[in-house]
Amino acid sequence: MSSNFKDKKYLWDKSIYVFTFSAASLVLLILLGILIVLMIESKLSFDNFGFFRFIFSLEWDPVKVDFGAGTAIFGTLISTLISLLMAIPIAVGTAIFVTEIAPEKLKKPIGMAIELLAAIPSIIYGMWGLFTLTPIMANYVEPILQKSFGWIPVIGTIFQGKPMGIDLLTSSLILSIMVVPFTASISRDAMNLTPSIVKESSYGLGATKWEVIWGIILPYSLPGIVGGAILSLGRALGETMAVAFVLGNKHQIPKSLFDPANTITVTLANEFTEATGDVYLSSLFYLALILFIMSFGILALSKYILARAERRFKR
Amino acid sequence: MRKFIVLLILLSAFAFFSHCKKSTTQTAIINGAGATFPYPVYSAWAQDYQKETGTRINYQSIGSGGGIKQIESRTVNFGASDKPLKPEELEKLKLFQFPAVIGGVVPVFNLKNVNSAELSLTPETLCGIYLGDIKNWDDKAIKEINPNAKLPNEKITVVSRSDGSGTTAVFTHYLSAVCPAWKEKVGTDTSVKFPTGIGAKGNEGVANYVGRVDGSIGYVEFAYAKQNNLKHVKLKNASGNFIEPSDESFQDAGSSGKFEPENHFYLWLTNAPGAKAWPIAGATFILLAKEKQEINKEVTKFFSWAFIKGDASAKKLIFVPLPNDLKEKIRNYWKANNIQ
């Protein structure tokens, strides 16, 4: 009977092993499957346009069957960059406020509000952006920006053009609003991890609140903040519906913040169901493959940076 | 408490499934997919058809390109496309094709001091605007045709479609027909490289942008122009008359078209020759798989019913039913191909 008992336990352990192993390999298989499908479908476009030519070409002409990813890649990168530039100071500032400066009673409501902001589906951001934000940008914000900065010799060129509200600036703004809650939550958690004894000792030495924040807390939580920022970068890269309504959907390199542009995700969402022609469809798959590789690459890069930063701090 | 919740869940599941059982009787379902433009008409017809015969028509408006692809791969029973396929393409994909309803694409604009139909355009000026050659509203070419209009000294914001669309196909076909520069530079398709302007998603998107941006011009199906109270232009047609978009001008364009069953009704109604014809009209087409004779008979039964009883609901939704002689030609086409 005792040998029976041992066999039963061993069987259970073995099945748990098999189950969890299959679950993990299933995830890997799906990832690989997607990559393989993307590569197979984009082969036609790859044969026609090659690698470097496709990435740097600014053409997107379905009638003349000439496609290039240059405009979409540029749009994706620049909108993500601008949104992060706007979002990270706000997110870190919010986190600092919630952890260090706010009175106890405010901490919980603000924390909850941030998390609610993160829970809003992206298409609602898109609709809100189109109906509410775009008129405000077109009638108030953008003209003021143009008047205040448009005259400066070199920087002023990015404020030229008729402010319509449907442009790079508005979509980057919506992206940054979507990115703030995530980054703020992660930064807040990272800042709460600063050992209080270090903070108290610096206060004891006569440091002001700002000196403690800038000199002690921020360096301690920097890996966490950077990690959060990079995860938000990944999310902003893949955003589609929030941006599709307000970006202007023009295959061009925007020369000003008030110009329409295009991103990979918006191009795919707009043109996929109606893409007639094999090269057209294949080029869309090629774009998707590029985005896949880009996101993968950025995630890998972020893990590497984080690992290095953590090693430096563990010293 | 927990037992009560479990009981509640079981009861609601039972109620849900027993309700399901009641409705799974022997109803036939016909699946179609394609153009977004005729979606309001097809769904109105489908509703009335189901009430009368019990057969359900399930139509998904995924766009003309999508409709063509889905009928090509035989995942749906019929495809719908604003862009007619050429006879060679139909032979290659083994499809039948016939028109279902007619509509018009209308340039709409937003100018503070100009009312609807007070702005007239010629094919050359419309082409120049969309090519980016005519940049301002008070350009000489526009002023010449509209001497009394208060045209502002403002840049024209051109709105086009960012997604692939039959509406774009009809509009660009018209521009290619009247404007050699357009034909050479841009061409005709459901998705083209517009030289200037911003792209909106769907007819709704274009209507939204034009409605909000002062000094803009765009093109939409007429139903959207009416529903959103957008100002439309008067356009000079092939006979030289400046025509407003309306049921009558669309009908005129439709009846002047010579649809031939021999080449599967392949015809663009753009730049129709009639005196009162609207220049940017187009029919929307139904595609059927050649080998699926049985299901094709069901589909033609539906459209035959729509040709007899669907005119009123089509008109209510601001579409133009096919002229009667064309309906006859289509019925003969069905008979000749054994799908009546």
C-alpha cells in the first residue's frame, strides 16, 4: 500500500509538470507561429522591394504598386517619442506627488484615479480625442503655440502649417495621456521601495524635501522608472484606435507638429480589409513584420538596460 | 449565500439555453460581405425579407476589397463591391456580377460665407484642388466660375479617404476620366496616393472632418452629406450643365448608362452623358460564385424580391433604385446563367 501511495503522488507531480510545460510551450509556439506567418506572407513584397529599399522608401502608391515603410516607421517612432517626452515628466511628477508630497487623505483617491485612467479602452480615447480634444487643439492650443513659438528661426519650423487639430501633436498628446497612468503607477511603486531609513537619515542631516527627492529617491527608483517608461513605450508603439481618428492618415513625413502623419498600426487598421492586389497585401504583412521585430527589439533592449542598471546599483 | 449564487447562475444558464433552443428552427441563412456604402439599404431589405420569408440575410460591411476577397475564397455566399470587376477578372475568379442599387458621390465643403449649392466647380477645378495645384479658395479658377461667392483668402484643406473604399474608386474614376493629369499622376483604385490633404476613416470620418474644419472640401456618398447637413457643390457635367446632386440627377445618370449583360454589367456611371445627369454616380455590384448554383438561386431570390418591393425603402435611405429596363436585363442574365 505504501508503494501505491508514492506512485499516486508521483503521477500527480508528473502531470502538473506536463501541463505547465505544454502551457509554456504553447505560448512559445504561438509566438513562433505568428512570426512564421508574417514572414511567409511578406515574402512577395520582400522579393519586390528588398530590405533597405522598403524601410527607407517614402512611397506608398497602391495604383502604381510601389510601397515603402519609411513614412509609417517614421510616424510610429516620432509619435511615440513625442508622447514619451510629454508623458514621463508628468508621470514621474505625479508619482513624486503621490508618494512624498500629498497629504495622506489624497494619496488613495489620486492613486485610484490614475488606475482608472489606465483602464479606459483605447478606442474611447480615440473617440474622445476626435470629438472633444481636436476642436480644443485646433481653436485654442495650436494657434497659441504657433504664435508663441512659430517665429523662432530654427525651432519655429515645427510649428508651421494650418492648425486643424488632426495632426501629429494631437495624436502624440492622446498617446501620452494613455501612457501616463502606467508609468505613474510603476514609478510610484518604485519610489515606495526606497528604504525609509535612508530618507530619514538625509532629513536628519538637514536636507530639504526636494534634495531628498532628487538626490535619494529618484536615483534609487530610476531602474523602476526606466522599466516602466520602456513598457509604456511598447504600449505606445502598438496603439491603433486611439490614434487612427486624429492622425490624419497621410503617408508622408510630417514637417511640422501640425501636419498629418501615419503609423504602422494605423496603416494596417485602415488598409488591411480592402487591400486588393497581392503585392499590396504582402506589403502590409511586411509592415506588420517590421513592427513585430521593432517591438521585440525594444523590449529586449530595455531588459538589457535594466539588467545593467540593476547591476550598477547592487554594488 | 454561496449556494444561492450558484443556484442563480444555474437558473439563468437554464433560461438562456432554453430560449436558445426555441429560436434554432429551420431558418436558412445567407451570408454576404462587402461594400460599406450600400449597407443601410441591404440591411433594410434583409429585415423586411426576413419578416416575409423567414430567410435571414447576414451582411457584413467590411469594404469592397474585403467583399471581393471573401467571395473569391468562397467564405461568403455573395460579395458586394462598389468597384465593378472587369469581365477578364470575373472569368479568372469564376464569378457572376450584377448591379443592385445606384448612388452618388458628392463633393462637400465647409465655408462660413457660402451656402450649400452656391459653390460651383468644373471638373478641371475639382481636379486641380485634389491635385494640390489650386491651393486657395480665392484662386482665379474658382473665382471665375463663382463671381458672386464670398471666397476667403484661405488655404483649401483637402479631405480624402485613408481606408480602401468603393467611394474612392468611383471618385477617382471620375477624376481620371475628366482629367488626364490625374489619370497619369494618381490613377483609379479603392485606395490611391492622394497628392495632398488628410485622410479620414470611412464616409463618417470624411463627413466629420469636413463638418468641423473651416475651409475644407471632401467627398462622401450623398446619404452622408444629407444626414450630416453638409454643404454640397454644383458640378459641371459632360453636357456642360451645372447640376446639383439629387434623386433626379442620380436617376438620370443611372438610366443613361448602357449596362450590358454580355460583359457582366461592367460599367462605371461616372461622367454620364445625360443633360441632367450627376457626373459622379456609380452602381454597387453583387458578386456570386459560379459553381454554387443552389445558393445563388437563394441570393437572386432575395434581390428579385428587393427589385419588386425594395424601392421604397431604398429611396427613403436616399439611394436610387435601378431603372426598370435594367432590372429586366438582370433577370434575363439570371435566367441565362441558370441562377434564377
